[in-house]
Amino acid sequence: MRKLSLSLAVLLALGGAAQAESIVLASTTSVDNSGLLAKILPVFTKATGIEVKVIAQGTGQALATAAHGDADLVLVHDPDAEAKFIAEGHGILKREIAWNDFLFVGPKSDPAGIAGTHDAVAALAAISSKHAAFVTRGDTSGTDAAEKRLWKKAGINPAGADWYRDIGGGMGAALNAAAAMNAMVFTDRGTWLSFQNKRDLVALVEGDASFINRYDVIQLNPVLHPNVKIEPARKLAEWLAGPDGQREIGAVAQGGEQLFHPDADKVYVPGT
Amino acid sequence: MSAAATLIAAALGIAAASVLALVSFPARSVLVVAVNALLGLPPVVIGLVFYLLLSHSGPLGWLDLLFSPAAMVAAQAALAAPIICALVHRSLERSWAEFGPPLRILGASRLRALPVLLGMNRRAIATAILAGFGRCLSEVGAVLMVGGNIAGHTRSLTTSVVLQTSMGNLETALLLGLVLVGVSVAVSAGGIALGGARL
């Protein structure tokens, strides 16, 4: 019994330690795996004293976490899923804070003959007609949704084909799988640049207009989620979109290349 | 963190094992089967159950424990407790069958007999606790779900391995994995040494 009460005391102490001023940011694997948040959030914490706990999930899962009331702020990149999230009343204010771009990467041998091209639809048609191995995230993340939109635009339904391999994992896991299987994969540039296990993978298709990848921060609806820490979450959203956060975002680079481009021009309020 | 979880699991597991071994009641055999079935409990299921319980839209959301170390400890304890309970129960049951009647003849109540039985089975109990600790230490699925793998907060050795692998830092991941194996080996060795020396 003494052991039990001691354990309970430990449990309560651990719980109590989590009460300091801190917020939970549900975010995507791309901004976390690329090292962006690890570089910019300490600057915010130093300026405001607010600790930010990052849960790195795919966009779909991050929005679900917030819809359960388990996050104070979301940072995601899937315009369709975000619109649905806001329409359902979970989000009240969306700010665009950064953008980068997607690209197709794949083995140097270029089995689909698409290296150096800039047309996503043509590239997908070539991949599909050559049955070249392709890894897909399959995790309802922002990148996964963007890839699925491109297939749809190309009028191809690759689901179930044996060359189309659904790994159900994060961006890093998909890149690892593609490197191991000599397959092609659709990735955001931030994760690609900071990924350390490229092996034979190289950039194949870049520069299609539909490759723009926008990251938004969305504040949550306090009426639907009364437990959410609205005030510190608003501070982080404003910092990310403000001059200090934007400068920090623009300064994050990997191998001399900028990972994310700051872009706080647009504030979208539902109903306006 | 794994130590705290093991402590809780040991307290719960040994208490439950004692009751199951020494007290007969109608549903006892059902419970024994249930505990043994829980030995193979998939961690992701425990993770999911605790996630749903602790989520702000779940029944225990008001505790505000999701994505905290306490949530990880709770999930780990839930995974380790059946292991400790089943292993301790097995040896207690055997000694109770053997030594129960003479102890009763000497006038010992079940409550008085328990410390004697636990003392006799200290090696088995130590092994059970080590097995529970091993489960806590190596756990990744459940702690990832309820802890959220937050840097400096709920990131454990196992979830760091997952993260480093996903970032393509395979050397770092392997190094962390070796540290994990080292801790595990050290704890087992320590347990065995302790068992040989004092138990």
C-alpha cells in the first residue's frame, strides 16, 4: 500500500510538472522532420516564456487531434482538409505563414524517364505506363493529399497497383522506403533537403505550378474547445505570422538552401 | 519514467496476484485466464485505449494528462501489470498449494500467510518485476500515441529511435538503440546480481 501511494505521488508530481505555461502545437512531420520548428520555436519561447510542445503528425491526424480538443494550435498544409476543419467550426482564424514546394524524387537511373521535366501530370502518366515503383505515404497528410490531387488531375487511379506502394507512414519513413526500394516518391522540399539517407535518390521533377506547398497556422474555436489555451496559442500564431517569426522562418537553411519561404500576406477569416 | 511505471505495475500486479492465488471467489478462474491473455496485449491497443480515455473529448479529458509523461507512465504500467501479475500468480499459487495447509494448521490467516509466501517467492517476484521493466523500457507504440514524442518532454529513447530513423539519421538511431540495449542489459545483470547476493 505504501508502495502504491508512493507511485501515485510520483504520478501526480509528473502530472503537476506539466502545468507550466506551455501549449501543444499539433503539426506536420514535414515542418518537424525538416528541423524548422526545432530552430525557430526556442526563439519564441525565449521571447515570451511560453513553451511549445510539438506533436508531429500528418495534417489529417493533426487536425483530428485538434478536433478532439487535444491541441492548442495547428500548423498544417492541406487546403481542402483545412477548409473542412474550419467549416466544421473547429478553427476560427487561419494565417498563411510559409510556403515551399513539393517535388518528385527517385533513383538516379530514372526508370520512368522523367528527370529534368517540370510537368506533374506528364510525369505521373509516364510512371504509371512504365509501372515504375512509386512510394505513397497513404496517411492523409498534407503531402499525401497533394499527391492524390495530382493523380486525380492526371486521370489515373493508381490505388491497388503493385508498383504503387502505400506505406502508411510519415515523410521520412516514405523517403527511407523509396531509398530502399529504388522507388519514386512525392516529397516536400524541406524534408527532402534535410533528409540524411538519400542513397541513390535524386530530384527528378520540380517546378510545376501545382507544386506550391502552403503552410497555415489555425487558431481554435474557444466555444467548441473551452479547454484550449487560446491566449498563448494566439501569441504563437501572431509571432509566426509577424516580422520576428517570419525572419526566423526565412533564416532556416540546409546545405545553403532555404527550407521555407516566409509568407504572411494572407489572413483568412471564415465568412469574409 | 519506465521505473515509475514498473513500480506502479509491480504494486498492482503483486496485489492482484496475491488475491487471485489465495482467495477463492466465483470468477477467479475467469480472471486468471484473462490476466494470462493480457500478457500478449498489443501495445498499440493500450495506446489507443488510453488515448481515447485521456483525450479532451474522452471521459478522463479533464485530468489534462494526454501528451504528458504521466500518460506514458499510465500506459506503460497497464502493459507491465499483467505480466507481473501472471508471473507472480503462477509461483504464489504453487507455494500456496504446497504450504497453505501447514500454514493454516499453524493458525495463520491468509493475510498472515501472504508475507511468508511472498518472501519464499522473492526470486520469482524479482524476475517478474524485471520482465515488467523490460516491457516498459522497450515500449514504443503506446508511448508514441499517448505521449506525442514531444522533444524534451515525452520523448523517450524508443521514440527517439523512431524519429531519428524517419529523419534518415540511421547512425544516430542505431547509437540510441545500442544505448537502449545497454540499459536493458545493465538492469537485467543488476537484477541477477542482486538476486544472487541477497535474495
